[in-house]
Amino acid sequence: MSSFPDISRYFSTSPQPRPNIYLAAAAGLSLGVLLNRSLSSLYSPSHPDVLPSPRKSLLPTLSRTEIAELPYPPGVFLGARDVDSPYGTIRVYEWGPEEGRKVLFVHGISTPCIAFAGMAEKLVEKGCRVMLFDLFGRGYSDTPTSLPHDARLYTTQILLALSSSPLSWTGSNQTFSLVGYSLGGCIAAAFTSYFPSLIDSLILIAPAGLVRPAHIGWKSRVLYSTGWLPERLLQWLVRRRLEGGPSGAVAVTPSPQDASDDVAADADDAVAAEVGNTASSAPQSGGNAPGASFDAATLFPHRPHISPAAAVRWQLLSHPGFLPAFISSIRYAPIHSQHDRWTLIGRRLSAQKSSDASLSSSSSSSSSSSSMNRQQQGKVLIILGRTDPIIVETEIVPDAREVLGRENVEVVVLEAGHEVPISKSGEVVDAVWKFWGGGEAGVGKGEIAAAT
């Protein structure tokens, strides 16, 4: 007797086929092939770690005339350069008097650095040296796909941009002013919390970082969570949401039927808010009016085809890395729950004030004007739009004062929405200039020094 089990019963000796078994086997084989192809396309070694920007994927196919007519022409600012890095190429612009106050700008989640066109030009006219760059996945910067787009990546990108300058922005007695808008605001705050000795003043315009959890609706929680949906399907859904609505953008104000689900504007609504589409306000005459329509906000008076809305649509169509970068930023960027990092900034500012008071009382040579200017610089300037549905004045002001310290914050509120640095660039620059006490280069730089 054989010691092996009888397995003959598992094989049919009958000439009659067994359709159910064959169908199950075929279905299993098909499913296996489909899963293998899907997983291979996502995780094979051939999957690129860096997605190229339109500088590589689009510009070589266009004529000079077509390039000039793009919603974001590559030569729109002076001092353009492309900085090579292990994370891909970064587009940087730098111009203005070499001896002027140095100002670095960090833009928001959707519109590339052209969002700061008005502010940058006005500050250069006042004698500043400005630097702008496109965040990874925006404008003409490539997109690293194997890394989360979090504070670590963006901090590294800032350092890469600074190191590419022909001038010294860091080092002994070298500091600069840091201006961050929306997503760029929370990035700027995070950078300052780690490198306080580099910053002589921190300007946050409608900043993320302290966004209350209630403003993240359940739809966004599901949509942007990892593991729920395949990435390609997620990108398709996000693209549909960003392309929907007037002129290719979702409305900022949730509809009544969605009000119970999404307490406030969702993440992709911030895209519409950045470019000036405020559904809650009727369009008014002029691109700089409060509540300007999606396409009305102008960046360059003599180039009406360049607008934030057009730039976002262009990125959706022409930048392979825009959607992956957008989604990764929603997931990993320091958009909310950054109270600890902001508190650290406030503590250092308070320590600076205590140090200044001790020095002032022990040294009669310190001038009162210098002390006042330094005290003014020993604060964080926060500029808000009164009708902003994303960064709400009645929430961000008390929250910022709590974590930074009331004495360490100066708040300016302008009649605008979330697009305030675009639609009110002149008033924003005036507020910044006043905060600097006239902004004379090298005068009254009260750096946010680390506490000793």
C-alpha cells in the first residue's frame, strides 16, 4: 500500500470538461496578469525618480513665438537660472541691487513663483535684491517622485536655491528676509524654526501651518490618504476636481449641500483661492479688486495673457509632475499641526527681546532709533485677506498669537481674499516696508536669533 495520499480524485478521467474550473482558472490568470502589469508600472526600476518640467518636456517642441505666448514664459523675470540637483532641476530668478536688502520668496501650492511678480518688482524698485524659485513640481522645476514633499524636501530646496546665488546669502553677518505665501508660509516658518540665524525678518502671507483640522473635509481626508486608491486613479480624480468649475477651477465656497460635510474650503479649493476666484464675492472692475474673478487677476500689466489661473491650467496640461507634487504636498507638507515649530520661533523672539533689553540697560552707546528698529524686526509679520475662506482671520490671529506670543506678532488685514499678494501686491509691499521701518539695506536687521 502506498504511503502517499490518493490524488487521482483531483484529476478528471472523464472526457466531459469542467467549465467552472476552467473559468475560475482563466479569471485567476487574467487577474494575476493585470495586477502584475499594474504593480510593475508603479514599482519597476524603470519608473522615473524625477519627472521633468516643461523646460525639458515642452519648450524644445515650441517656436520662440509660442514660448513667448505661454501662460508662464521662461524668461518672464530677470536673472533666470536652472539649478541642477539630485532632486531634479530647480528654476530660480534673482535680480535687484547687489547691495540691497535680500528677500527670498516661497510661493503657494498651485501658482508658481510668478504669483510674486507684483511684490518682487516693487521691492526691487525700492532697492531690494530678490530671489524667487519654483517649488518642486511647479513652473519650471522638476518633480522628485520617490520622496515625500514635506518640510525636509522644501527646506533642502531653499538651501539649494540660496547656494546657487553668485552673492552670499548666508554665512557670517549674512541674513535675509523670508516671505512665504499660503503653502509657502508654512514652509517659511518651518525653515525659520530650523535656521533662525539666517533670517532677519519673517513675513507670512495667508500662511498655512496652523490650519484647524475642521477645515479638512472628509472628502479630502479620503481622497488624499495613502492606500485607499491607486495613485493613477487618485491623480485622475484630483485633476477632475481642479479642472472643474468656471475657467478650470473649483469654486472656493462650498455649496449648501456640502456644508455639513466640508466645514470650510477643501485642499483643492485653495487652488481657486490662490488665483483669485472667490465665489462669495461678485467680480468687480479691475484685476486688483477684492474678489476678482478667476481670470481677472493680472500679474504683468503689459502681458494680460499671464495670469494665475492660466498658469495653473498650463501646469495641469504641460507639467507631468504637477499633480504628483500637489498631492504629495497635501499629504506631507507642514500645512497643519505646526504649533511646536511656531512656538519655537516665538520663544526665540522673546529671548531676543530679553537679550536686547539687557544690552540696552548695560550700554549707553546704543541709540534709541536702532533699538526701536530692532524691536520692530523682532516680530513675525502676518498679512491676511479679510475675506479669505482658506486662512480665516478670526482663527489664524488668535492661534498665531498663542503659539508665537502676542508681543511677537504684528498682523495686517487687507480687503482681499486668499489671493492677497496678487490682487493687493502694492498694499502688501507697503505693509512690509513699514514693518521694516523704511527698509534701508543693512539697517535695523533684528535677526530671529536662537535662544542662548
